[in-house]
Amino acid sequence: MPSVISGDWMAKQNPDSSRRDVLKSIGAVGAAGATGTATMSTLAEADDVQRFGDTRADTELDRTVEIQAVGRARYSLAVTGLLTAEDAPEAAVSNGTASETVVGDSRTFQFTGEFTELSVDGNARVMVDGEPFDVGQFPQQTLEIVPRGEVRYDVSASGAVEVDRGTAEQPNARTATARTRETHVLSYAGELTHFELDGNARVRRNGTRVEADDVLPSTLPHEFTATCESRAPYTIETTRAVETQGSDRVGTDTAPAFHGRTVARYAGHVTAVEHPNGARVEIDDVQNEVVTSAPQDRGTRVAVETTKGLVVDGEAFDTATLSPSAGEESVAVPFGEVVRITIDDLTVELAQDAYPAAEESTALQAAATVERTDAFQRLAGIAAGRVRHDAAGIAGEEVVADGTVTVRSVELQLANLERGDGGVVSVRQTSRGVEHAGVRYREFADERMTVEAVSLPIGRGTDTLQRERETMPVTRSADESATDDVEHTAALFAGTANPNQQVRPSDLGDLEQQLTQEDVTTQGFLSFLNDVKNILEDIGADVYDTALFLWDVFEGQLDKVAITAQNIVISSPYLIAGLAENLPDANIGRSAKLVWRFNIAGSVGLVSLASAGLPEAMNTGFWCAGCVFLAIFLRDFVLSEGASYVCFYFAPALPAAVVCTVAMEVLIQFGSQYFGYHDVQNQLCDGDVVAEIDPC
């Protein structure tokens, strides 16, 4: 259930579910047979997926440290991320550390992350990020634990942790654990990333008392501001946690009523806003709809604004005004993020990513959690490089259901590699424990990419590492983009795929000979055929049969389809699932090339695709269709959100012959370099590629 902030503490459900059953050509795609894996069922039942970081992005070394020796001084430093000499001998740097004796000179380094060590023996001035830095006070922040009886604690930070009072074990420079009855004082650099406390204790952070649940920085990135003139309570529902300005934690069971003006942080998505009079706006990410419903005794007036507009009854608006009568509802198709909802005298403003530091905190805390698994410790020991622990080197996602993280996938980049040009350590946890753990390396040479995956034998009854290796050509075309750079705005969808457009059979040229009387009398088909014929002719497909197939799939939801000169843009996860399910049996030529002309609108998310039955649909036909659709997701959806580990979710839809982690790296490479149809056609159809992922 989503988190609910409500006067009556109840989450109201939409009473009219039959309205959503409009795709008759697909049937109950969302109820397609399960794959038999916990992975997909967990995602389909999720309330939200929160992503953080991107281990494929180049890291910017955005921090500096300068040591200015006065006379003779010896410095030593170590960082959690990358370290490079800017004005210092290269020989002074080794595996994220630097040390040297300097006489009357200065040394400057660039780095990422935090210090795990910073010391100077002698007289020297230290500047960090251009500001004076007191090395004698490092680490500067403190955490005091005052037990009431025996307690056990486990603490880590993004930088160094030192024990100033008491005795604790330190498995690494960023962690301290102990079982004690005495007061312990820790000092740390950066921010706290992990805090476990078994037992009763008073906790002070930097001298201020805090509750144990509030020791770590907030990971809630978004903010909403709500104002209402009415004295009665109003409701705001979200998929994840909410914190009001007073840091009160709000959950489904203990949500207070909201009155007047409220400012709160939240994670996930706002799913509904309800006025005290019962008027309600639902943001349905699965259907990609904004549904406004009026109470039974009165009509209502609602305004909804998004970052890229909305479509209502085929017309585009920057801000859509909906006025359903008593007991009725109105539907709009949104593009981009909803930023403002006004219901009568209630206004809710939504600010996505209002707290950018929350994403870094999420990454650091997730990494600290997986770091405590035996699987991670083993991987760190066998990896041919140093594991980075800075936020810029961490990526992953957390799947949340019923307010609990049910799946946590984390990748940590490797630095100072002994092999290859790049590498990551990846761990996937569920409520049952670690389900995947491995290391991947990439190496580029002579316009070829080699990907090697080394996986731990989780649950296989053996201790032998699993190894897979693939090599493929990777070249960059002079014309990297043969498709339009389509901005998925509401204006794109307004007036396209329009069944009301008047087209005569004679307007279709040679196609007129293939038309049946039923085609002529079917409302809208001739217009649709006219819209798509240029695309189909361009790829050499049978225009009439292919258009008829698409019409059957799209019928009833043409407001979710935009047809441009070279692309068919889709904003409904159910339509995408329908295509994946029906395409293998469509008996149309050039089907793989047709699929590459589909674009997925940015408002469609991974959870909505799974809820629509996409993985099951991919698995119903021959597996090649699944590979093609997976490549499309990487191009239009995954790359934009930085989720290279989508393999964890779509692996069940691929054949057993496909090594998922290796295939994923190959597809990511295509997705990042070949956005155009012609390049993909040449590389996937004519090149010497991995057989298991050849869509031709």
C-alpha cells in the first residue's frame, strides 16, 4: 500500500476499474502468466523503484586538496574515490593514496569522495576545496553513544571513522562496531552511511541529541507544498515515505490530518490528492493517466500542470483544466512530471529532486548495506581493482513494496584496474538474502569490446566461480542518429494518430486495391493507414498487413500513440506489452526493423512496464522478440535513468542461452552509441555479433 496522509487515515481506491479495460485486442495482458521467478513478481507488485547513480558515466574529479609545506613536512592522505596528481609527482599516488616528504614546496591533488586518512608531520598549510583545513581536528564530526545497559552498534561513514572514546573493532577505515555498556565517542568525516543499534542508548550527533531512526541523513529527494483555505483535512498519497518539516515520520497507520499549509519531503511518487469535499485527482503511472473524479453531490474544477503538457480529448495543454460533473470523472494523458495540482481552494506544488544530496545519501547507504554481506567481501577480495566507495562510483536501485525495500541492487565501480578499461562489482539483495553477486570487466581494443563476467555461485551447491566472456565489434558511425530527436511533449501527441482525420481510399494510392469494405467503413482505419504508410514503406514492410496489425493492437488507445515522420511513439505500457506479446505471431515481414521504429515516451517507467505484463509478454513468443524489445528499452528508457542492472528484472524474459550480464553490456553499448535505425540494422543484422542477441 502507498503511504497516505489523510484526515480519515484511509487510502481510497478508484471505484471504477472497468474504464481501464480498453485494449480488447490484447486481452488481459497484465494478467499474463508468471515467469516463475520471484524477481518479476516482486517488481510487478512494487509501489516504486528508486534509482541512484550511473556507473557508466565519466566521473568528474570535483574536489581538490593542496598541501603547502613551510620547511620540511611529510603528508599522507587516502580517499574513498578517485585520486590524481594535479601539481605533484605521479609517483606519489598509488591506489587512492598519496604520501611524500616535501621541503618548502606545495602539492595539489584532485579527488572524489571523502578522506579516510589525512595527516601532516611537520609544518604545512592544508587547503581542501579552496578553504583552509585543520588537519589536527580531522575527522571533524562526532557521534556519541551512551548505553542504558548493554548495546551493540555498527556504524560507518562516507569518510574516516575513528574511535575517540571506548574500544571498537574497525574492519575498515570507514566502520566501527562494538558491544559495550560504556559511553563511546566516534569521530567521522563526510556523512554517516550506516547505523545499527541493538539495545537502548542515548545518541548525540555533533553534540545534539537525535533519535536512532534519525541518525542517518534523509534519503527523501522530493518536496511538496500544499495550501488549503478550508479548515477540514485533505489527503496526499505517496508510494514511499513522507517527512513533514518537523521531521515527523508519517506512515499509513499513523498519518495525521493535513490542515492549512504543509511542506513535506517525500520519496517515490505522489499518487493521489483529495480535497476535503471529496474531489480527487489520481496520478496513475501504470496507465499513464491523470484521473479527476468529482464527489457524488457536486461538480469540481481541477487544474493540472506538468513539465511537458497534457492531452485531453485529443487537444494539448500546458495546464489542463478539468471540470467533471457530480459523480463523474475526467481523464488526461500527462507527459513529463506533474508539478502542480489545484482542486478548488487546495493547491499542491510538487518539486522533483528538490534535495539533490538525497540521491548521494541513498547511494552511500545502499552500498554500506550490501558491503556487509559475505558475497561483497568475497568479491572485493577477488576483484582486479580497488572498490570505490564514493557516491559518484555507486549506482543501483531499490524496489519498494508496502513501504519496505524488497530488492536492492548496487554496483560499485572499480578503480586502479589491473585488467580491462572499466569494471564494477554488483550485488543484488532481496528479503531472502543475496541472489546475485559478480564482477564485470570491459576492455576496448581495435574497435572491439570484450566483456567478461565473473559471478559467485549463489545457491548452486558449488564454490566454483562462474565465468563468461564475449567479444564484439564496436564502431561509431559518422551518422549516429537516423531518427528524429523527439521531445516527448503533449504537442507531439495532439492531432497525431487521429481517427477523425478524413482520408478517402483513393488518397492511399496503390493501397486502395487491398482495402476491404470493412476497412472503408471502420472509423479511423484509413486515417491511421495514411499516417503509418511512409514509415512502413521506408523499412520495406508489407504496408497493409502491418498497418492492420498495429491498428488491432492500438485500437481504443490511439491517444497514447504519436506518429512522426520516422517513429511511432508510445506512452502506454499496456500497448508496449501488447506489441511484445503479439509481434512474434503477427506474420509480418521486417518485424524486427519495425520494432526499432518504436519509441517509448519518457513518462513510462520500469514498474509500470512490469505491472502491464511486459516481461511475461516478452516470454510468450520466440525469445528473439524479447531481445529486440530489450534493446529498445535500453535506448529510450533505461539509459535515461542510468539502470544498467535492468538485467535483474528482464533476465526471466530472455532465453537460458543468453548470459544476461554479458548480453546486457553488449546491448548497453549499442544503446549508447546507435540510436538510429540504420546503424542498429547494420550492426545487429550484418555485423559479427553475439548469436544469442541477434534480432535478425
